[in-house]
Amino acid sequence: MANPLYDALFAPLRQQTWTFLHLPDGAVMSGAAFHDMIAQLAQALRAAGVVQGDRVAVQAAKSPRALALYAACVSIGAVYLPLNPAYTPAEVAYFIGNATPRLIFCDPSAQAVLAPIATRHQARLETLAANGAVSLPLANGDGFAPSPCAGADLAAILYTSGTTGRSKGAMLSHHNLLSNAQVLAQMWQFTDGDVLLHALPIFHTHGLFVATNTVLVARASMIFLPSFDLGAVLAALPQSTVMMGVPTFYTRLLDSAQITRQSTQHMRLFVSGSAPLRAETHSAFLARTGHAILERYGMTETNMNTSNPYAGARRAGTVGMPLPSVELRITEGGAELPQGAVGMIEVRGPNVFSGYWQMPEKTAEDLSADGWFRTGDLGMIDDQGYVQIVGRAKDLIISGGFNVYPKEVELLLDAAHGVQESAVIGLPHPDFGEAVFAVLTPQQGAVLDTGAVLASLQGQLARYKQPKAAVVLPDLPRNAMGKVQKAQLRKDYADWFSKSS
């Protein structure tokens, strides 16, 4: 039996001497050298007792070895579980308890605080530093052979927010990931001559699967930056042909006078996703560079669902049309709506996940027996077939491409000194797409200092989940049933960040 994802993405690197990764220090790594790194890690994982189906959790900085660890897990049939380095130990404890990985990798600075969590869940803890140094004894990769896997076998679990406030582990198979990468490489016309400017994180579906897998399918190469640094990105643009980013990348690029038609003339494609791209940003970038940013729409559970066309009109404010392998419909109460009507976006295709890890009831709620996934997004299909996202059916906030569930933040705010109750909403933000915003009510006799309340969240929540601003009201607006009217709050404070910017 073959190993679909390894065979298509990583096996071709084995004999390739062309440059696969361009690194920040000027060094390069060939495909063959990267495959050697994969083989060594794969053999080391096997020696550590990792077998097919075991989960391997990784909370580490972006590096070539961290990327190779993903490939090594795929090659031996293990399930890769990437975690945001910004997660606090309390947050990591939930993921470890839910996924029960056999092996956990963390930054050396987090080893002491995560050791009790690993011990509690009978997991082995190893370190992986930002420079690629790993505590797991590396094995000789000679004679490495991948483990046989079926297309339906799990390749990764990525956690996403849910309506209950508990994160859900989306189970993604070899076939889910491979089918999407193959379609995107074709849709976006990737070739082995492309150089992707990769400044995205690799714990998220955008940087890990959309960017990396598409490059691997096409046998292209990457300029592999640890994060988005404006100076580094500007320096790398002349050597690049494609950039994938979140809206924040483009607003920051537009802040630089160095972004011109001349500085981007070597580029053939700019892609944006993970959060809504403002029409103003699209227009300003087009005017400055002559490039129309290609916006697409995806989710943790599905990877990419739609894309504006490569050759054709890339319409600001839309996410394009369904990918060739993806079906998309707009529904209300389970019934399909006509073109132009607003309703729930549902998708079906080989990219759609198989369900949520250890959550059969939630899986049944969101994924129909015939394969339609209820995305939780509200949208419409216009008269030209382009999909527009008009809102979210749930209160999920997407800030800088990362999901924030308000309930998790509200529980901590409600526990803060002097706070009677809180409501957390997402507001339009020129840099992050949406920013987390808190509305607080005081306990009787209390005088709230919003700065002190927000500061109390440090160490309890990842930075991107923490509200960027807060206001105090005597009471929260409610309907006749006592439910907080978040729509009214969003309307009342819609221009908060545009005024303060």
C-alpha cells in the first residue's frame, strides 16, 4: 500500500538537488537535504515508540525542522497536531487532554511548565528550539521507508473554536490535504519555477497546508521567513513570484513607500485569506502595484473552498467561485436558496474533513450524512457566480486570521475584579480584519479601570484573543428573552477602531 500524502509531496524531494528553502541567513536547503531531515525525524519518532495513528503535538517556533516534523509524521502514518506557540499552558493542557498525543514537542523555555501536563496525560515531552535544535535523539535516516497509509487515514488534527466554547479537533485525512493542494496548484498556475514568499505561521492551515502543500505539489521553492517582518518581506520580494498572506500583511505593505509597481514587478500573484480583506485594501494595493490581490475562502475543517480566478476578474469583497472539486450551496433550514439570497454556506467535496475528534454529536450537527458541511458562515452567490461572505451565523471572531470564541474571553472577564458581566464582540479593524472588543458592566459600587481589567487576561489567554479595547456600560442591551444583543453592540461601536487609528 502507498502513502498518498508522502508519495505526492515529500518522496519527490529525495533525489532533488534544486533549492527547496531559502533561509533568512542566506543559506539554502535542497530538496534532498530536506528529505534527509524528514527521514532522520521519522526514524527517531519510530524509535520513540510512535506508531501509526498516534498523535504528535508540536508547539514550537517556525523552522525547517518544525516543517520536516510535519512531513515525518505523515511519512510514518502519525497524526500531526500543530499548536499555536501563543497558547498558554492552561490552553495547551486542554488540547493535550483531548488529543492524548504520545509525543509532545515544545520550545525549551516551556519545558518546565509543560512537563506536569505531559506526565498527567502519559505523553513524552521533547523540545524543539527556534534554531531547529531538537532534544529527541536523531536516528540515521539511511534505509528509511514510509509506512503504508490509505487516503482516508488521518494526517492531522487542527483545533478550531466551537459554539460551546470548547475547541474542536478537525480531523483531516491524507486525501483531504492532497486533493486540495493539487487543485490549488492547478487553479493558481504554480510551476517548478515559482518562489513563494512564506511569512505565515505553520501551526495554521494557511501556512502549513495551503502554502506549503501547494508548493510541494508543484516542485516549487520557498523563501522561508520565521514571521512577517516588513523589512525582510520587502527585501525578499524581488526574488519571489508569489506571496500568500493575511490582510494584515497587505495593510502593512501599503504603509511602506517601497511598495510600488517597480518593487513588485517580479511577482505574478498575491493571495489573501484567513480573514476578510477590506475592499479599500484591495483597491489601494491595485492602484499602487498594479496587482489585484486574489482572495479565497477556506476553513480549518475544509482547507480551501472557493477562489477568485487566476485569469479573470478578481472582485473586491468576494471570495470568488467554488473550486472545481467543491460543491457550494446557500441554505436556510436545510433547504437550498436561490441565487442572490443570503443564508448558511454549506460545502461538500474531497477537501471536507471527516469530523471532530471525540465529538460525534458535534460532528453530526455540522456534517450531514451525505457529506455537506455547515460552515456557520452566512453568504450569498451573486449574479456572476461569485460568493460573498456577509457575516457569521455564530459569534466567532476572526482576528488576524485566528479564531477567537467570545465565550472563552467572557468567562475570564466576568471573573475579573469589579466586573459584573461582559460581552465580547468583533469589530472591523484596518489591520486585523476584526479586532476583539469588550463591553463591561461594573458590580454595584465598583469603578472599572478597563486597562487593569484587560491586563488581568495576560498569561491566561493567547495575545490574539485578548481584547484590544474595552468600554464600560451600566447594563448590556437585551431582548425580551434576556439575551444580550450583540448585533446592537457591533452597530454601536462599528467605527471604534477606524476612529482610533
